Amino acid sequence: MEGKNAEETALHVMKGIESQHDGMSYVAPKKFRKKREEPIDLKELASEVREGNRTSLSKAITLIESSNSKHKELAQKLLQELLPNTGNSIRVGITGIPGAGKSTFIEAFGTMLCNLGKKVAVLAIDPSSSLSGGSVLGDKTRMENLSRHKNAFVRPSPSAGTLGGVHKKTRETMLLCEAAGYEIILIETVGVGQSETYVRGMVDFFLLLVLTGAGDELQGLKKGIMELADGIVVHKADGDNIEKAKKTVREYKQILHFLQPSTPGWESQSLAASSVDQTGLKEVWEMIVRFEKQMKASGYWDTRRHEQTSDWFYSMITDHLIDSFFGNQENKDKVKMLENEILQGKLTVTQGLSKLFNE
């Protein structure tokens, strides 16, 4: 088509550049250039985090989670800058068997707290994809209403294979949220079945969600985790399940009576709650507040905080040793060679380990 009509069509072919070779027209391709990374102003970023800017908080967490060596150095400087503004929250770990409704509970519980004027940060740890390493379930999409609340901050992170159902940088992320003024930090783990003691070591109050009608096998699975719990919530106590939930609460109270308390001077409690009917949520919060007051009065609150810092230090030592070992190509090659010999039956696992460390 020519002239005016050609300009009015939906399909418009741009005039090309005349080739000097064969008279054919073509559009010269643009040269791809990688976007230059903008320098990070740590003082400004720290100031914005303190002001509670959620975009800046997200940016700071991304910096903390980065595996880039330059970013790691900047992240530690940022943490050092913000450290005086941390430690003023209640850290609550929430776990439970798959299907217990952890995300549903956290959204209902968090929304209630936000409506009371509290600032709530949720660190939702999802299972990692074995292919991409990314988050599989996407808690932010499952906590849509809470994510939109002005007093809430929801950050989903993949567990990235870390035991305990948490991200390796969960502790640092928690400190950033505290510096941003969040009074309550809710940490949702992947669920019972991994090393939940890891979570216990980074929170003040550890909450276990359970269901009614679980078989003996599941009850046995939860026995170990019950010894770590400061509170047990029988979830989904609604509809025809209300009476069963009340009965289950009584059963757990009897069991807890014979278990050694997770926290000295505190008797672990059992309550029923429903995220659908919005019942029992206030009582759960009152239980956590009582725990805080009682522990601060006894002096154990500071003791637990010191234990959290010590646990963090030792876990960082372990992470550093692993990173340092596998960061050496010679070590990686030796591990692969010994692994093949073990798989071929030439060595036992113990013999392979002795050879690896020249014992």
C-alpha cells in the first residue's frame, strides 16, 4: 500500500536502510547493552528503612539475600548501621503439619493485629523449587488481604534447602524489619518434619498449629516438636469441628502438663482458633503478651535473646566453613572423586570421609 492509506494500517513497515550490496532494505539491529547497576547509598537506604518505607525495606532484604560478594559486604555495613534500631519486637515462630492452615491463620491473625494498630511483618518461608531454587507456593499471593494492609509487610522467601524450614538470611531480615518499626515479627516455617530447633533458636515465642482428629502416627510426629512449643493452637475450630476442637484442646493440655516446659517459668498452653470465624485469635495474642510480660519480669527474656545471638553466631560459623570448603575447586573435585568410589562400592562412606580430610 502507498501514501496515506499505508500510514493508517495496523501493520506498518518501517522504511529500512538501503543496503549497499543488493538493494534490499533492512533495519539495523540495536546493540544490546547490559544495564549499569546503580550505586547503593547505604546511609540513604538505612534512613528510608528507619522511616518504614516498604519499598526500601524490600530493597534492603534483597541486598541481604544476595550471594554477590560485593552485595554481602554492603549488606553487613547496612546491618551495622541499623543495629541500634533493632530488638524492639516480639519474634513469633509459627509451624505445623502441612494442611494445618499456617498461611490462613497468619493472614487472619496478622490482619487482626494490624487492625489493632500494630505493625506486623511476616517472613513466610516457602519450599524451594528443585529446578529454579525459587519459592514454590508464593505466600504473598496466599496472604493477599494482609499484604495490602498499611501496617503489614509480607516477605516470601524460598527455604533454598536450609534445614529448619527457614531461609539462611531470615535472622538478618528479621533485624531489618525491626529497624523499620515492625513490632511483631511472624515467621512461618515450611512445616514439621525438618529441624524445627533451628526456628526455636531465633524466636521468642514458638507456636505450633495442630488439627483435630489426627491419627496416632501424626501425634507421634508432633511429640518432639511439642516439647519446643510455648503454645499450641488447635486450628480450624469451626462448623461441625468446634466440639472436636474443644476436646483436642483438653487432650493437649493434659499432655503439656507432663512435658518439660520449653521456656523455664512458663507453662505451655493450648487454645482453639478459627481463621474462618475469626474466633480465638484475640486469645492467642493475649497468651503471647502474657508470655512477654512474664519473661521480662523474670529476666529470661534477655537470656533468650542472648541465646538467639549465640545460635546465630554458631550457625554462621557452620555456613562459613561449608562455603569456604566448597569454594575450593580442589576440594570439590576430591569430593566428586570419592563420591564415585563410594557409589562403586570401593569405599565405605566413613572411609571416604577419612580420605577427604586425610585422617
